[in-house]
Amino acid sequence: APTEKVNTDIVTLTRFLTEEQTKHKEATGDFTLLCHALQFAFKSIAYYIRRATLINLTGLAGSSNTTGDDQKKLDVIGNDLFISAMRSCARVRMLVSEEEEEVIKFDEFPDARYAVVCDPIDGSSNLDAGVSVGTIFGIYRLEPGAQGTKEEILKPGTELVASGFTMYGASTQLVITTKDGPVTGFTMDNALGEFIMTHPDMKVPKQRAIYSVNEGNSLYWEEPIKEWVNSLKGSESSKPYSARYIGSMVADAYRTLLYGGIFAYPADKKSPKGKLRILYECAPMAMVFENAGGQAVNSKMQRMLEVPPEHIHDRSGIFLGSYDEVQKVIDTYNKYQ
Ligand code: AHM
Ligand code: MG
């Protein structure tokens, strides 16, 4: 009968969070509440991105953020939505956003136990063309008695309690992982207004012949990077890799997670520290890829999760993806040492 085909026992994100909470006897529910607020931030950012062209939200806001990037109107709105969601859950002591020079402290919640890091809309240069962008987030638990100072959040990714990202693409996809936990993927059902679990226990394929890097920067690359990328272009004995580069880390990373391959943004002679930010871009993504069985390293081939930022907006080179594909970069780099 047709009714048998309807799944009446859907795992929504809300249900998933409740079930996770009941697994942890010591849980107070604070983390769950924080995740509900995150969920609302993702939904509302997705909503404005979809409607942007219709309600005059394309283009620049006329301001620039800490690092001099021109802010788009949606960068500002995404940031405001995120901050407001984090404040309203009353479980967040402090927040670092790519769009805010300083740490935001929620002094009205001195006992809140969590710190959140985020890039509210990553890949915003793609926004006006309707190309996928995303939100990246990480959650840290603070020590008892934390004052909400900068130093308390300058931790390596190994200290992350949870991290993930939402991609605003043809559909909205949410990927979340917890410390040593599985990686779980959800798809937004716009009619229900719910994230539905669609990708339990995601694993990045061990290898795949796809590379994702802005090759326009190759003039500035160091020798090992040049050699590695050249080696992917095939020879008489090997087939060339495919190149795929969207220019939104979240979208390039999401494809890499599903299909395998490697995403890279190396440090180079022009940007010796790299482009992407350790705290709210590299570390959260690194945790997702490691938990999915892949690897993530910086331009010195150090494990990305062990790199502590000295400042909240510090940058790093990054290579992440399939275990074997990242290993190829590491092996090429090591030949030069
Ligand atoms: P943003 O945070 O200002 O949007 O910049 C980050 C983005 C990443 O999403 C993407 O991987 C990278 O910058 C693309 O940079 P480029 O245009 O130099 O290739
Ligand atoms: Mg960004």
C-alpha cells in the first residue's frame, strides 16, 4: 500500500539533539538549547539568502570589517542574526565572529558555559550570483569561573566540543559533529521548516581524483605545492585529476566530504599566513574531516586541530579532505625538508 512508503518516523535535528542529550546522563540541556539557537540562526540566514534578490539585499553594505573586506548587506544581516540567536539562548558567554573585530561578551550571562566561534556567511563574494555560501561554527566549553576574556577562547581545535557548517545551496544542508563523535548530515525541509537527518555517520571517501584550489595563485606558491598540483595533472602512467573550485569553502568542503578529493588554500609568498581563519574556518572544518575519517593539516603539514591561534582572527594555510589525498601533499612537502 502507498502509505507504507511514507516515513512517519523522521529524525529531525530537534529529535536528534534530544536523543543525544538523553545519552549523556550528566547533560544539563544547555548544549541542546545552544544548538536550538544555532538551528534558528541557520534557518533565518537561509531564508534571507533565498529572498535576497527580491528584497534588495544584494550588494555592498557600505562598510568594511576588521580585515578591510567590504561587507555585503547579507554579511551584516547574517552576523546580526547569529549574534541575536546566540544572545537569546542565554547559554553563550562569548562569541567570535569573522565580522566583529573584538570578542562579543554576553556579560548578562556571567555563568553561561559556552563560547561560540563563527563565520556567519562564508564565501560571500558568491552571494549576488546565487552561488552556494555557508555558515561555519565551533563550540567550546569554558572553564568554571571564566571571565569571557580573549585568552579563554584562543584554544586549538582539539578543545572543540562540537563544530560544523550549514551550506545554503540548491538545498540547505547542515553538517554537525561532536568531539570524537560521528559526523551527521541534515537537509532542510522548507515546507516543514525542519532539518531532517539525511546523512547519518558521514565518511569521506579514502581517495578520489578531485582537487579544489584557487590555481590563480600558483605564481605565489612554494615549490612543494607547485610540484604536488602538477603531479595531479597526470602523466603517461596516470590519469589527470578533475579540478573543482567554487570559491566558497563550505561548498567546496561539502562536496569533498561527499565525493572525496582535497580542498586546499595554501599559504603562499603573497599571503605567508594563508587566507582562511584558524578559529572559525579551519579548526571547525578540520574536526568534521577528521571525524569523517579524513585529514586536515596546515601549510607546515601540522595537524590543523593542534594549531592554536594567537589572535582571534589569525589565518592559516589549509589542506583537508580524503585521507590519501591529504597524505600526498604531506609526502611531497616532506621530500623538501
Ligand atoms: P570570506 O570569509 O571573506 O567569504 O572568505 C573566505 C572564502 C572561502 O569561502 C573560500 O574558500 C575562499 O575565501 C576563496 O578565496 P579566493 O577567492 O581567494 O579563492
Ligand atoms: Mg570566511
